[in-house]
Amino acid sequence: MTDVPRDEVLDASVDTAAGLAALTAELQPLCRRVEEERPALLVLRLTGDGEWPGPVGVHDVNRWERAVRRLERLDVLTVAVAAGACGPAAVEILLAADVRVGLTDATLRLDTGAAGAWPGMGMYRLAQRLGSSAARRLLLATAPATFTATDARDHGLLDEITDGLDARVAELLRTGGRRDVSMRRSLLLSAGQTSYEVAIGTHLAACDRTLRAGRAATRDAA
């Protein structure tokens, strides 16, 4: 990546056509590396449209779901980038990321073929991110089998389309690559299911944590 500090960004390529078991084995050490190195950004370059989930059992699916959950809870800003033909596995990773980007040549496939949409936690995330009505239209109604990048953005599967990823990553470093990402992410994701009366205590605790960190930084700089 040009003009981007290498120690600030962990840039990983993920072939999502590898199948569920292979992807699980790839995601877990990647998450461990992020937790140890603590970059400001994790960039996942997603490619591949293969059979999903492949010849696996429910225990394999459970291990996969734990790996995606670990990815989703990392205390770094996660940027998932879809390029070329991407299948259901890529969509699951996209939905677990903070920023969902498509290159101009990206296409996204949601269903697994004759079996229809895979009923894993990607379906849960789709409803959580887009709302249940939009998710229902995409998974159960008349949505196309494959979305172009533009269609995917219009339906909310992608946040944006770009052909200049390096510049976008540099911008995210300036504006979004900060600590306590997981805390802010958790507050945002719980907002739709939590009443004001319950939420305010958590938000006040988060505000106190941020204020304490700011005072500590000021003391250190003095």
C-alpha cells in the first residue's frame, strides 16, 4: 500500500472460495496477529466465489461463527474490500466489518444455490445492519442471485465503491483509526435493541472511560 504507514495497517488477502473449514483456520491466526500487533486498521481484501459452506458438520459451522465473531469484536477498525466475483463467505465477512468497500469490478452472491440463503449468523447480521424488512427482500423475495457493486451499495451490502483504495485507507487512518473501536462499535450495535433507560448507564461509563484516557494523555504530554 503506497503512502500508508505499514505499521499502522495490517493488509490481508482472503480467498473466500477456500471453504468454511479453511477460512476458519485462516481467520483465527489473523485475529490473533491483530490482537498482538494492534494496528490502527485491518484491511481484508476479499476475493473468490466457491461452494459454501462445503462438506462440513455443525461443529465446523460453530467454529466458523466463533472466528467471525472474534473478527467482529477486534479493537481495530476493520475494512473489508470485495474484488471480483465474491460469494456468500465474502458477504459474511463484509457484514462483520466496520467499513464495507467494493471495487468497481466486484459482484456479490448471497444464496448458496438450490438450498437458498445460508441460515447462519450472516443472516442475523444482515437483518441487524439493514433492518428486517430489507433483509427479507434480499433473502426471501425477488432480489437477483448476484449483485453488481452498484446494486450491492444501493441495497446496503456495501458502504461505498472505489477504484482508489490506498487513498481511502489513508483517509480512514486520519479519521477513524483510533483506539476503543470495539467499545464504540458495541454501543452502536446495541442501540436498536436497548431502551434509553438501560443504554444511558453504558454510555456514561464509556464517556467516563474516554475522559479518563484524555486526562491521562494530557498528563503524559505535560
